[in-house]
Amino acid sequence: MRTYRLRTTALATVTAGLALALTACGGSDSAGGPTANSAAAKSADKQVSTGTVTPSGEGASAAPSAGKVTGTGTATATPAKAGSSGKNKGDTTGDSYAYTHPCSARNLTVKVTSPAGAPATVRIITVTNNGSTSCGLDYFPTVGFSAKGSALGIQATAPGGLGGAPAYPVRPGATAYAAVNLNPSGGNGPVADEVNVLADKEHMPNADGVSLKLAKPGTVANPKVGLYRTNTRDALSAF
């Protein structure tokens, strides 16, 4: 697991207007990418095994191909080949390649799940690389919230000023996990039935965001998002 140090960039620089721009690209369980639409198929609460914690599926966005949604199922992460460090010239599946090649939304599947054993206010955002090469993400996703199709104008805050490696690397078939706590303090706020996710605000336009239905709507007050990690357990400890 790679660790990251603090840098000067803060999520506060992302305006609340981004939540408005993250339009309903994905629908409720299986549409996504920059050209997805609400006609994508839905699947209710599928179980996805992630180590010691098992999240149940809420919504997912499948990466499109040539502008069309091509998949609706659950993307299965596969381990990278041993020894693929990205140090060798021509190696496109290692971390070094990911550091200089940002992920493309068309090659990603984005999902939101409710992890078993976690507080009821917590969700897990997963981003799966369906491409054949490694790619890099920003250290955390940008997450906003909507209710009945209208943005609430609230965004989850992340640890301020991150730094270290140039990006969070995601190898072919691998998945990045980030935890989101809708209401960490138990305060009063509006009830959201969707999360709006932009996997990498540093390299993707707002149009690449997806809106994912929550199986269980939740009250949103001072939400927080953690860093990308390699599994659910680590993501839950990364706030």
C-alpha cells in the first residue's frame, strides 16, 4: 500500500457548482462514463467481496465504449502481474506508467456501495480500471449529493493539501476504493438519494462525472471523503 504526504492543494478550491455539473450520467446501477444515460439497466444490492468487509451494491456506472454503454454487471478486479513495477521501458502496466498517464473516464467503472459493519452513514466509492494499461487518479474522488435529481450544493471535504507520488496508480483490472461519510457528526441536513462522483477532478472535465442512486437515502451534513486505497478496509481508515 502506498502512502501519501500532505500537499498544499485543498478540496475547498472546488466550488459547490461542481455538484450541479456532475449531472445524472449514470442512472442507478449500471451506466456511466462521459456519455452514459439513464437507460442503463439496474441491479439491486449485489454483494461484492472486498477482503474482510463486504459492501452491498447501490449504484454503478459502467465505462462506455465508442460512446455507448456496454456493460451492466459488476467489474471484477484482477491482480496485476508480479514484477510489473513500471520501471522497464515499454511497460504499460506498472505504477510508473500510471504516474504519467491519467485515467480516462471511458475506461472506468464507478460504483457506490454500503459496506457491512460500517456506520450507516458511510458509503464506499469504487473505481475500476477496465483498460489494458495502468492509469493514474487524483488522490480522492470529488463527491457531491443530489435529491430527486437536483443537486444539494454540498460536497464532501477531503484531507487538505496532499502530496507524494504524482498520482494514485490503478493497474489494468484493479479497483481503487474511497470511503464517504455522509454525516460524520450526526447533524441535521437534507436527505440525499444520489451521490455525484467525479473520479479525478485534476484531469477530467465535470461532464465525466456520474450520478449514482443510493439504495438507502441518507441525511447529508458536513460530509467527508477519504483517499483512494486498494481495498475497503483500508479506505475506511483513510479519512
